[in-house]
Amino acid sequence: MKKSLFVAALLALALFHNISAQTLPPSFTNEWKKSEIQDLQNGKIVIRNIKKAKNTTLDQGLNIYADKVLKIARDINANYLAEIIYKMPKSSNQTVIEQAVKIFEDINLYKQIIYSDEKKGSSKNLFPLVEQRFRNDRPGYIQVGSHLKMDMLSAYDSELEIEWGKEGFFFHQLNVTPLMWKSFKAVKEGNMIAGICCFEWGGDYYVYALGGIRAPRIPFVIAEIERQFIGRIEDFTVFYIQKFDIKQ
């Protein structure tokens, strides 16, 4: 009797996993924890500290803009890297691409992002300095140059690109000047990236993002750098997703 109940429980668990995962890209179901899959299906933002570009869990070839996001992280060989995924029904969110363009083209929204450091019990502007330097527009493409500053680091120049079309939406930002910490070059030019895309798969829209840097992994400060980095990525991502009018 006990053996039969145990087998039945295993079958039920396997069936639940298949039902909950059947609409997800296969690479997610192969690599993720069950709790992460359930969170995604329940409309939550999933943030994964994957550390290196080789640990991304989205397969190549699902979407041209998703491939671009994967490429920018691999091009710099990021070694501090977060993977962010959010899912919404396509049927009730037909304007999500148009919303994405409107939201991400506005560099002034950076001024509103708040970073909360739970360990220190403090909150502050993630970008206390935000200046737009130039902007170029053409059909399906926007380029913006900016001058930014984050807490504890020097000001730096950044460029962002936005592309959109029938395949979805793509956002890419990178630093074009170094980020300094005191007299130390913390991040070289071109070694800090944010890549975000939105694409359709299996009747749903997916937001897939990678935020990362290529920087020294100093043993006694790695944990603190990762904690602050993941915290900033989380606050940045949640801020932007909350700007969308999303219907589940």
C-alpha cells in the first residue's frame, strides 16, 4: 500500500512538472529548479545569478533578438552575470512591444530607479546623475548616448540601442568609458552590458534579460560584489517591468 502511494505521488509530481513546464522553452525546463519554473508560471520575475556567460539557459535560435542578448554577454565573456526572465500571455498583452519602445527610449526614467540595500537598511537613487548627450532615430531603431553615475563609482559614458519589429523588441546598453573606484579601474570600457528582449514563444510573450560585467574576481570581495550587483539588477528590472501595463 505504502509503495503504491509512493509511486502515485511520484507520478503526480512528474505530471505537475510536465503541465507547468510544457509552455516554456525547453532549455528552461532542462536547467531550472522546479521552484523557478513555478514562479515563472505564477507571473513572478525570476532572477538567477548565473555568474558566467556560458551558464545562460536560453537556447540559440528561438528568436533573433534573444540571440542578440546572448551574444553581447558572450562577447565580453561576462563573469558577473544575472539572468532575468518574465512571462505574460500574448493574447492579453498585444501592445507590449510598443510599450517597451516607449519605456526604454526615455533615459530620464533612470532618475526614478531606487536601489535598496537590505543588508545596510538603506535606499538611494541607483543613478544619481543622468544626462542625455545625443539621440539618433530611424524606423525601428533608436540610439541614445548618455552620461551616468552609480553610487561609489565614477561617472561614465554609456550608449544604448533599441530595435523592434515583427520579431519582437531588443534593448542593449554598454559603457563606452571605464568605471573607476577611487583610482582603480573597476570596469573597463565596453565591459558592462545590459541586454533585454521581448519575444513570442508558445502563445506567450517572454521578457529575457542579461545584466553583467567583466571585472576582476577578487576572492575576499566576490560575495559582496555579487550581492550588490544582483540587488541593483533586481531593482532595475522590477522597476521597468512595473512600468508596463501587463494583464495576466
